[in-house]
Amino acid sequence: MPYYSVKAVDNAGRVVSRAIEADNEVQLLSFLEFLNLTPVKVSQRPDILGKVQRALHFRRIKRKDLIDLFENLHLLAQSGVPLGVGLWDLAEDMDNPAIKDMLQDVAYRIQSGLSISDAMARYENVLGAIAVNLIRIGEETGSLDRVFKDISEHYARVEDFVSKVKQALIYPAFALVTITTALLFWLVYVLPKLAELFKGLNVKLPTITIMVLNVSEFVKEYVLFMLAFLILFLALFFILRKKNERFRYATDKLMLKIPIINMILYNFNYAFFSEYMRLMVSAGVSLYETLLILQESFHNRVFKRAMATMKESVSAGNSISDSMRRTKLFPSLMVRMIAVGEEAGGLDNQLDYLARYYYNKLDYITQNIAKIIEPVIIITVGLFMAIIMVSLLLPIYDLISQIGRQF
């Protein structure tokens, strides 16, 4: 779809510059009229430049913006105001220009005859595939207000979880940076000076001191190369994760085996699976379509592959619980509860319970993550200081002993 650079004048006589995506110039002029803008200069941009600008522009929409957006859409759907009119009014009150542009475009397309789900599908990369599909189902079943509320509450839970994890990791991250800085300071600056002192005094150095001084000399000599290698390694790591699917799967699988991290990832993905399954089942989406959407929505490639396996199993006539059991990825408690829900006809209630259960576990982990990591940090610092102190004190003790024997 072409991108246009537009300079226009609004009703107040102010000059406005905008980048607008439109099917053609006729639609562009119609959209400008809808925005009450009079074009002064219009030029088409190269597609690649337009796509990059669009991506950067809509990256400004954060999860907190989506929580507020869907809560407002919930109230709007409840009020009975026509969505086209309501979205325009809502856009006028938005401080985030990216949200404002999106809502104005959606309002225009609704008034041009598109459904709200089709209009919002253009922003699937911003809103999420599951949100767009839920909106489509809500539109078909006449339950848009409930769907908007569900989406808002989900994003609120995710935002709460992410903020708690970030807060919990502040102390470990600070401790790690401090330890690394102190280690480099000792190895690069302090120990080389002490090595010169020991050599000047002709002290016979113990093995541990020689080892520490050799490490110090190596780090001092190659510290810049080590930093360059680290930067290159991280850059290559992220490029491979983005470009190579097999590498992405292998690293995702590895992360599920790292202590502490695996607790967070497993519980978050279990909660994610349970909640979105509940939303889809409650909305009347078929299990096959639900698993297809979940497959597209999971970021972890291990869970994404599990959704593909489950999708094939369900299409072959197996129940969702049997399909989950075959992946060997889900805990037995989760499988049993979903099996009971399938048999008793209360699958959505069981999924709701599981989602809350795993979110509560996540909440407990994030509140105690610092306490879990703290012993590791204390032991690491203790070992570091012990090695340094022993390597320094042994030659000093030998020196004092030699001086004592001379008297």
C-alpha cells in the first residue's frame, strides 16, 4: 500500500505535516477531507521508507496505551454510541500521536463501510493477532463490550507481571554490574601494582597468587578485545535468533532449562495459554482455530511448536487434554483439570481457574525472585573476595615471616 507525505492546513489555519498510508490518491484525498485537512503538497514516498517510518511510528504504542484504549472501547461499546463517531471523539482525546492516527484511520474506514474487526486488522502487529480475532468474534456475536473488557484486563495482567519482574531484577542487575566492575578494577588496576611490589621485594609467590596475577595480566592485556568479542557475540546471537528458526528454537529450549528463568517462562506461558484459550472458548471459536491463533501468538518457539502439534492432534479428532498430554510440555495438574472441564462441559471455568492459578504463581515468584537470587550473589561475592584476599595475604605473610627470621 503506497505511503504519502502530506503537507496540509487544518480548520484553524495551522500547517500540518503527516505521513499517511492509503490505497491510492483518491482514498488519500477522501481521508484528508474526513480529517478536515486541506492538502497543500502531496508526494508519494518509496515503499521501504514508508514501511520503516510506519514501524517506528507505531512502536510508540506501549502496552499501557493498549490497556487504556481497550478500556475506553469497552465503555464506548456499552454506551451505544456508533463506533465510527465514538472512535473519532476518542482519538481527539489521545495524547499519544500514534494511537490518535490509528483511531482516526479506523474511524474513517468504519464510516467507509468496513467492519471494526477488518479496520483494526490493519493494525494486527500493534494490537496482537488474538485481540483482532476476539474483536471479530465479538462483532459476530454482539459481545464487543465484553471482548474489549477481556482484552484490557489481559493486557493489564501482563503489564503488572512485566513491571514486577523488572522491579524484582533491579537488585540482582545492580549487584551483577557492581561485582563485574569491582572484579575488573582489581584485575586491571590493583593487582598489577601489587605484582610489581612483590617482584621488587623478591617474595616467593604461592601458586594461588601466581594464578591470580596471570589472570590479571591476561585481562589487562586483552580487556578491550574481550569487550569487543562480547559485543560481537551478542550482536550475532540476536541476529541468529531473528533470522534462523532452528537457532531460535534451540535457544528458547535452553532458556526453559535455566534455573529461575525457567520458572518464570513456564508459568507465564501456562497462564498465557489458559487465559487465551478461555477467551477464545468463551467467544465460541473452534479449538482448531484457537490453536492456530495461539501458534501465531506464542513467542517461545517450544510452545509455538507444541501448538502446531496440538492443532494436528485436534484436527485428527483427539481431545484438547489428550493433545496437551502428547506434547509432554504441560504439567499433569493442568491436563487433568482441562480433561475434567471437557467432560463436564465447563472448560472455560477450568481455564479461568488455571489462568489465575499460574498468574498467582508468577506473582509469588516475582515478589521473591530477589530472595532466590540473593544467596547466589552472596556466595559469588564471598568466593571472589576470598580468592583475592588469600592470594594477597599469603605472600605478605611470607614476607613478614622472612623479616621476623632476620631478627
